[in-house]
Amino acid sequence: MRPRRGRARPNRGPREPLVRDPDAVPLTRYARFARRHLAVFCVLPVLLGGTGLLIAVLAPNSYVSTVNVLAPRIPLHIGQLQGPGDEAEDVRDPRPSTVDTEAQLVRSDEVLERLATVPGFELPIETLRDRISITVPPNTRVLEIGVEAATPELARDGAAIVGESYLNLRHQILGGVRQRNRESLGRREAVLEEQLEAFPDENASQSQLTTRTRRQAVQKQLKEVRGELAALDGQDLDSGEIIRYANVPQRTENRRRDVALSTGASAGLTLALAIALLRDRRPRRVRDEEGVVLRTDIPVFGSTSPEAADRDGTCRRLRNLVFDEDARCVLLAGAPAGSALPVARELARLCANGGASTMLLVLRQDGTDGDVRTSRAFPETANCTRRTVRITDGDRSLREAVSRALAEAEIVIVTGPELDSVDTLTLATFADLSVVVAERETTIDVEVAHGISALAESAVPARGLILAEPAGR
């Protein structure tokens, strides 16, 4: 029988690792992710940041000359009734020009065509439009018009031409608007005079009070229109003025080297993150614990080798887990199958040394029918046997082999099938404890994770993972 839990135990060694809470946020995974791809995260931001800074340094020089123009607020129509019979609600208030309107005038085709005639600015209209910048200080009507060019003198000449062309265009537009407003008022005056002549004389009968009232209303409107005409004729046409002329810039335009550096560094960091994610998602060989924790959440007990299976206490920790769980059937699923045999032998020896009769059950696909061999696993250990059984008819033979072994020993260590085989899933339903053994350098991490997921979904979930050194190392 098994030894009682109150009896003395052999040295257990270190405690087995705790299973991580599935609801916990794996913050350490991000730190491991950064360490794995530290070279990419360091090289790409520095490389692209330096490239952006180099491009900014080697960019051709550009100069910007500025001219300040005052653009007064002037209405674009007179705001009166447009004709006889209009109602009071049809009256439109004067609508003055806005700063957005002035900016459109500065970048209009007429101004740019005039700028294109200057030597050094023989460029397409769209290119010239991009070279003009407009800034308006808050609560002002002053336009700061900047023109970019390759030399200081060329920038000054371009700014002067743009300011002059803008004022000329504004003068033409305002003159045309005033002329149209005057013609509209003139037509309105003629209509009112015709209406006034059509009324009866002043000595009409007393019953025509309504007609007299209408005459007075028309006379009032005629007086207002004539007043508007007089005010329009006496008003000066103020299209604006230049309050600061263009000068020769002394320094080149700010190339924003800090922006180029930060933009390149951020692009490099984004590219590094994308490369790191792609590298993490692609299948790769299992080399260490870092390569396993990306695909699965089960703990890693440690590593073993064919020559020294328990060199770091891995099998002792597994033996302690078997005793604590009171497990009678332990499944060691290997990827490949042969990698689990050294671990199974060492675990069987440790369990036998702990006082429990143990059987190492090795299941194979090869051999003759009914090939069953039972022998002592270790010459120095009397209560540990090894049995090799060939799998003949699937689930039935597996159940019979495990049941027979459990009837003869207290603890049965089962190994043999591949991790991703159907036999492993069948044995996991019989086992009290399942452990996965993956061989380094030969096993693909995606295959190991798929096998662990299959165990968790269809049978008893694997309690841990052991990394085994390949034979011959």
C-alpha cells in the first residue's frame, strides 16, 4: 500500500511552480516580449530617426519673406430691397467680406498667374499655391502673407508681387461690386419715380386718403435711395494697403529637425512593433521557456537530459506533485514520443524510492501481436517494474493495459504515444495527472500548444511542461 501521509518523506526539493491565475493580467509577458525583441526595438527607431534627421539636414534651403496687408471690412452689396413689391422680410443686411474670403483672394488664379511671371517662379499654379502661407493675428484684419523661395532676394520679390497683385485684385472686385450696387440703386430710383408720377394730384378728394398714404411711403423710399446713392458716390474706395513691405529674410526657414527626428523614431518604433508581432506569431522551434509561454499558460517544471534526467530537480518536483495529488495513473505525453521516456524512468525510480510500488508502462505501436514484456526497471529498486505493451485494437487495449497495471502497482507511469495522437487523448481520460514533455530544437511551439489545448478540451488538462534535451547532446 501507499505510505501514509504522516510518515517521513524523502527530500522533496523545491516546491513545484504554482499555476497562474487565468484571470490575472500577464504583465510579465510584455516584459519578456520586449526582451526578446530588444535589438529590433533599439535599432529601427534609431535608424529611421537618424534617416529623418538626415533628410531634414540635406533638404535644400528655403527662405520665406512676409508682407503685411491691411484688408478693411467692406460689404459686398448695399443691402437694400431689390425691386418694387418686395416685402420687409426680403431685406438683406450688408454682408462684409471675411478673412476666409481674403485668403481665397490671395491664393486666386489671378494672383498666382501674376506671380508666375516673376523669374524663379515659373512653376505650376498648384505648386505656387503651396508656397504661399497666410497668417492672421487674432481680432485683426491684417494678413501676413509669406512666400517661399530658394533665395532671399527671390522670396522678397515674390512677396512684393503677391501683396501688390492681391490689392489690385481686391480693388477691381470692390469697384465692380460698388458699380453693380450703384446700378441697382439707379434702377430702384427710376422705378420709384415712375410710381410717384402715377399717383393722383395732391388736390384729390378727401376719400383718397389711402392713395395719399401710399404716395408718402413711395416718397420716403425715394429719399432713402437718393441718400444711399449720394453716400455711395461720396465714399472713397478703400481696397486696403500694405503696412509692412517685404524684406530680405536673413535666415532659412525652420526645417523642423525635431519633428523629423521624432517622426522617424515613431515610425521606426511602429515598424519594430509590427516585426516583433509577426516574429512572435510565426511557428518556431522550442528552445527555452520563453518560447513556450507565448503559446500556452501551463507552468514549465524545468528541463531534463537523457544522461541526467533530474539534474535540476525537475523530476523531484513532479514526484512531489504526484504524491500531493494522490495520483495513481500519471501520463507523460512526449513530443516526440521518445523524449518522455527518460523522464518517465526517473519519475518511476523516485516514486519507488518514496515507498510506493511503481510500474513504468511503455506503450508502442511496433512489435508482434500480444508482445508484453515485464522486467525490473532498476536492478537496485525492487518495487519498480517496467512493462512494454503493444497497442493492438485502440481504446480497448489501452484500457486493459492501464487497468492491469493499476491492479499490480500503486502508481503507474504511462508513456509512449505522441502528444498529438488519439491514443494520448484516450489515455488522458484514464490518467489522474498529465504532463507534457517537449524536446528542444526539434519540436515546433505551435504543435506543442495545439496538443496541450486538445488535452484541455477533451480530457484532463496538462498540469505542466518539461523541456527535454535531444539525445546525443
